[in-house]
Amino acid sequence: MPDSFDLIVIGSGPGGYVCAIRAAQLGLKTACVEKRETLGGTCLNIGCIPSKALLQSSENFEEAAHKLADHGVLVDGVKLDLAKMQARKGEVVNANVKGVEFLFRKNKVTWLKGAGRITAPGQVEVGGETYATKAIVIATGSDSTPLRGVEVDEKRVVTSTGALELEKVPGHLVVIGGGVIGLELGSVWKRLGAQVTVIEYLDRLIPGMDAELAKQAERLFGKQGMKFRLKSKVVAAEQDAEGVTLKVEPAAGGDAEEIRADVVLLAIGRRPYVEGLGLDEVGVKRDERGRVATDAHFATSVPGIYAIGDCIAGAMLAHKAEEEGVAVAEILAGQAGHVNYGAIPSVVYTWPEIASVGATEDELKAGGVAYKAGKFPFTANGRARAMNDTDGFVKILSDAKTDKVLGAHIIGPDAGTLIAEMTLAMEFGASAEDVARTCHAHPTLNEAVKEAALAADGRALHI
């Protein structure tokens, strides 16, 4: 007879495996279902981790080939060994997924290998065996969104999965979608020698982030050699032995034109992955976008079944899923699990990096919120000058009356690290003055954050 559990988590991505570990820490007998041969889900296997490995390697290549000479470091004959770079990426992925296996063993989480299907409330079928459980958490994540007229084969027309596995640098990479994935992977192959063209339906890059960040990003990536076709849509893709021909039309309508590419990356977003779970059969409701509908405590329409991460509403971010995984585990253990959705950062790992937390200026204007904006450029930061990385700025938005921080937006070196300070400030309800009065070490990039906070009150010291 199969084991029974207090909790079965379906999916071992960041949300799922963290949920399982936290539940086990709290004394729940826990199992996690995963159909891949390795744990970690999309993020660790074919998403966040391998893409960041290639981003770092390509940055190193770019620096050696083009930037070190500015520091008096002369390197002749820089060559690319793409096979070795890809092999290193695989080693990084392997270390991370093995790490999750270790954590499962350490915390006594049972790995149920195979695809999971909910056959009834309190029952999950895996590999022909049915397991009883008091609670089920759906943490199945998301998958690449398809585009009509563009057939993916992961060779010539690829999603992020195929873009991470290319065996040679394409002559011309066309990216469909100017969001996070498209810009990150476009950056990788641009640094390694590809010509990169980004086609975006909207009139700006990185939709959802602050408009000023998007404008600056377009300018800086343009300087790096990327080309952009905004307000454009791809309506067809035809493959032949030499590459792909894309048919591109203006978003507002008009005459189409053809663009040739060696490889096309389809990166228009992601959609919840819930196929094969048996949700309709057991009565789990979904919203208009196909996501699992949940209440404020992650409960679905069926008692005992919960959901977190990319398959429910909200930002599709690994760290958002992790926070939800911890919260639902604590709720199931009788504690007060909670996620502050107003303080979840978002990062684009290009170079310069782009990071945001909280409200954008457009959102504040739309909501009729009176606010102050303090901005400080990295050109005026001593550490950024020493690094020769002075592109970008820090912008802090605070309430016009209370000075409470409402949002922060950074484009520049290590923006993904710098945003953590402002996320913490927002978590604790800090004012811009609180940040400004905090002593920051000198010389650091973080001083740009302090100066932006000072600028919100019109008293920046170094501009």
C-alpha cells in the first residue's frame, strides 16, 4: 500500500521544493512530485540558473575582448570556446539540482518520481500509484507562450529552452518579444558575436517596468549594437535549409516586410502549465487566463487543494513562488503565512542590470497618488567610475506627504543586488529620509541609492 502524507506538492520548481522543505521543517510528512529526471523545475534546469550561467560567461568574454584594455589589461587573441561554455553551464545546473536532492534528504521530503494527477480531493496518482494526503499544493509553474504562425522546433525557431542549447553562434538572431527573457538571451548571443534584432509589439521594452527604465534600456542596448523594431508584430515564420524568413507587420496595421534570421527566439511570455493535472475533473476553478484561481490564503475552489507560483495570478518570478511556498506551508502548519506583494523585486540580468520594486511612476499617476521622485546617476558615483560602469541611474519614488517609499527603479551595475536595500526599506515601511539617513560605506555603488533618497527631498550631495 502506498504511503500517505500530510502534504503532497506537485512540482519541484522554486515554489514547490521550497514549500516541501518548509512543510517538512514544520513537522508535516511531505512528498514532492516531479516528472523530470532532476529536481528544480524550469528555473534550475532550463531557466534562471542556466541563463545566468551563460550571461556571466558571455559577460566575461565581452570584458576580455573589449573592456579590459580600458583598465590597462591587454589580452591578445581572445577566442570563444562555446562548447566549454555550455559544458560549464551544465555543471552549474547539475550542482544546483543535486543541492535540492540533498535538501530533500536532509529534511526527509519524499520525491515521488513521475507526472502527478489529482484523482480526487486528498488523492494524487503518480506512476500508477495513488497516494493519500491531507493537503495538495499545485506548483507546476509555467511554459513558453506560443505564437500563431510561428512553429517552434527548438533548432531554428527556439524558446528559451533551445536558446540555451545553441551549438554555434547564429549570424542573425531575431528575438520576438522585448521582455526579460528576450533581452537576457539576446544579450548573451550579442556578446558572443551574433547580430541581434528584437521585435516588440508594444512601443517600449520590458512592459510593466518603469517607463524611464525602458527608455534608458533601449538607448543603452542600442549602443551595444542591438536593433529594435517596436510597434511591430510577427505574423508568420517560414523555415528553409539556411534559416528562417519572418513576415513582420506594423502593430497598427500596414504593409508587411520580410526579415531573414539564422535563429528565431520566441519570447513573448509564459503561460500557466496545468495540463494533465485533472483540475477540471475534481472541480478546481481557473480564471480567464487559465491560471488556477485561489483566495488570499492560496486555497482553490476545492477544499484541501492549494496553488502557488506561476500557475496562479501575479508576477511569474521564482522568488515570488518561493515566498508563496513558505507562506502556504506555514498556513497548513497552523501559522500565519503571508506574502507582501507590494515588496517583490523584479530584475533583468542584462548588463547593465535593470531592477524594480513597488509602484512605477505611471502607476502612481494613474492612481492619483501625489509623489516625489529622487534620481541619481551612476556617472556621479565614485565606485561606478572606478569600475568604468557609469551607465544608468537610481530612482526612488516616495509619498509627497508622508515620504514613505512607494517604489524604486534602478538601471546600472549590480542593480539586482542594489534593489534589495529598497525592498527591505519597503518591507519595513521606511521613508526616503530613513534610507538617506542610513550610513552607506564609501566608495560603493549603494551610495547611489542613498543619493537618490536624498534627491527625493531635493538635497542630493554629489550632483
